[in-house]
Amino acid sequence: MHPCDSAGRTTFMAFRRTLAAATLALTAACATTSQVKPTQVVSEAPTQAPVPEQQQQPAAPEPPSKKDDRARELFAEAVAAFDAGDYAKAEKGFREVLEKAPQSLNSQFNLGVIAERQGRLEDAQAAYEKVRFLEPGHVPTLLNLGRLYRMQEKYAEAIALYEAGLKAPGREYDASLLNNLTVAYRLAGQHEKAEATARRVLARKPDDAEAYKNLALVYYDQGKFRLAELVLANARKLDEKDPGIYNNLGMIYLKLEDRARALAQFQKAVSLDERFAPGYLNLGAMALAWRDYAGAERSFAKAVELEPGSHEAWLYYAYALDGQKGRDAQKGLKAGEAFEKVLSLRADQPEALCGAGWAYAVERAGWDKAEGFLQKCKELGTTSAQDKQMIDAKLQGLAAMRKNAQPQPTPEEKEQNPAAVGGSGSLLDKVSEEAVPQEGVPPQDAVPAQDAASGAAPSGEASPTQEGAPAQEAAKESTPAAEPPAEAPQTE
């Protein structure tokens, strides 16, 4: 998978044997979709991940039907409910509007945004498709739908969607569509087209920070890290408060093996925007690489809260919990639940399938599930002969423990890693302190002390504005895998 759409992956069996072998990916700030705010529709909004997708907000306020006062009131009430975080009430309100005004594009669109916020990606896609059927050129829908395609690695479909939108009269130079097209080209490995598209934006809008961010990621992908850093410097001059810029700089510094500086950049990103998921993912990745599982748990917990539909965020959250099960069996059970969440989002994730089996095996309450998942893990074509032997041994051990009614921890569970259960993330705190002189901003001022030790992923691609409530989130993307600290292998 490409870095900007997924966090690196590795087999969970190898992860259990040595965390350092896990492939940790950093998340870049990727291109976003246009933002729809409660009071107006913004075609271009600040971007989060390359720009990462930004927070989505319901399409606003044009009453679905000027002739129907009740429909207008329902729409306003639904937007207010969305702003208050009451998505159930907001969804109910928008559906009531549609009953009175079936052609209300904003209401239908906002149902898609809400579904995305709740991690119901299939429902979100269905809602956006309905809007597209009613109005093929609805840009916010094209942006959010294209982002969903990218999340599924359907890059050809995303490219076709954006290109079709650009063919509409008056849309040939739409920056939001072009920035997202740049992202799609990049993720598809078509770097020449991606660079050309980014430059097409800059030719008409030399002050477009998103285009610079996307261009920097194109260079990043090709290993031109210093050039990418230079391009991001231009983006920072245009928008010094964009968290995606600092997130992507952090990714670059990891590649250049300047981990202290990278950490400071990720912390700067989340200090600028406490809802910037890529930053928490990258902070969590760094903490996980240092085996600071408690710190990683905090960062990944924030990431899954912000992006409940991200299977990568849930996968790493599960890894962080699993790393603490030797001390606290309840963490193992929670890890199993997190792995199951991954499977609910991506049924084909072998890491989650095998991980759930090993996590649940730590406690009697999870043995039934452990046996089922381990058996399925054993049957995977990707499971090695050595791992199958380990699974057989574990299954036999569980059977024996059932018979003896005396659970005994496995040798692996007995192993304790001092850095794994801290909670203060001392290793990352040390790295963070070293970064202060370079960045001039104390890491603890950038994020709460407990989050400073956790790691999340860098943001990657620059992109158009975020879409409205649900729409805004649709635009965010994960970013290129970043290289974790020394103990973990570099990942791409």
C-alpha cells in the first residue's frame, strides 16, 4: 500500500517475536477534499494531509426548499446537531428533510459526511453516489468520493472521477480537483503526471500551499528528500499554521535519520491542530518503535477517535495494547477487540486475524476467540511453517490449560520490556528534549506531556480544501510510511 493511504504493515507473528521487526508507517498529510461548512460551502479549504483530509462539516445552509419553511428549519436543526456532535440526531434531521425535499443535494451529501465520521464507509459512498446521480459535477462529492476510492486503493477510479470533474465547463482549472488528482496520480505511482498536475496548479495559483505540499510528497516518494524539504519551506511561508506541512517535514527528517527533529515536527503539527490525526499516528509510530507501548497507546487512541474508519490506526492501536498484555491481561483482551475492529473494516488483514488470536490467548475469558482466530491464521496461505508450529504449540497449550484449569503464561508473555509499560515514554521524552534547541519549541508546549511520548504518523499530501463536516474528514489521507527509530526497521 502506498504510504499516504496506509500505514506500513508486517506480519503479526513477526511483530510478536520482535517489535523491532514491525513495519511502522508514518502518515503524511494528504490531499483533502473541499470543505462544506454549516453556513456555506467552501470549494477549497485548508488541507490536512498533503493536505490531509480535514474535518468535515455538513454542507450548509442553503435551505433545501425555500418554499418549505419546515424543511428549512429541519435542515438548520440537523446542522446544529452535527456541530454539537450528535450525529444520530443530525442524520435523522437530514433524512426528514429528504422526505420533504428529495432533491436536496446538501442533505444527501451531509448523510455521507456523517457516515464517514462514524466509520461507515460503504454508507458514505452510497450517499455520495446518490448526490452524483442527481448532480454529476458536484465538486464536494467528487472530492469525498475520490478520497474513498483512494482509501480502497482504487486509484484508477479516483483518477477517472477527478478527470471527469475537470471536464465540466469552468472546472478545468479547479484547484481542489487538480490537487486531489495530483494525490491520486502519486499514489498510483505516476509521478511524472503528479508533478505536472501540481505545477499546473502553481502556474495559475503560485500561492497554493496545497500544491507545494503535494509536489514535496512526489519528491519524497522518489527519495529526493532535500528537494522535498525545500518545497515544503515554500509551503510554510504561505501557511505557517498548516499542521500538514510540519507533519511532512517530520517524515523527511526521519528519512534523514534526524529523529529528534522529526519528533518536534510531529508535536508541532498536533499543537497547531489537536484533531490532526496523521500527527498522532506518527507520534504513536515513534513511540511503538521505542517500545513505549503506553505512550503509543495514548497517541493511537486519539487517532482512532479522530478517524474511526481507519483500519491502519486501529491496527497500530492494537499493537500498542498487545505490547502491554504481559503486565496486564486486560490489555490483551482490548488488543483482541481492536484487531477485530480492523477486520470489520478490512476483512483481508492477516495481521489483524493472527494478532487477535495471540492477543485473546492471554486470558481465559478470550480463549474461545483465541482458538478460532489462531486456527484461521494457521490456514492462511501467507503463514509460514515456523508460525504454524507456534500456533499448534499455543493451541495445545490452551487445551492443556483448559484441562488443568490453571492458566500459565507463555514464555513470550513472561518477557518484560521496561520501555514497553512505562506510560511516561521516557525514551521519546529524551529525544524530545534534544529537539528543543533545534526547533525552539518545547515539545511539552506543543502537546500534553502524555501525548508527547506517543507517536503518530506524518501527514503527506497536500490537497484541496477539506469538505464539510463529514466531507472534510473525507479528504484526509494517511501518508508515507516513516522510518521509526533505530530499533525498528525503516518502512516505506
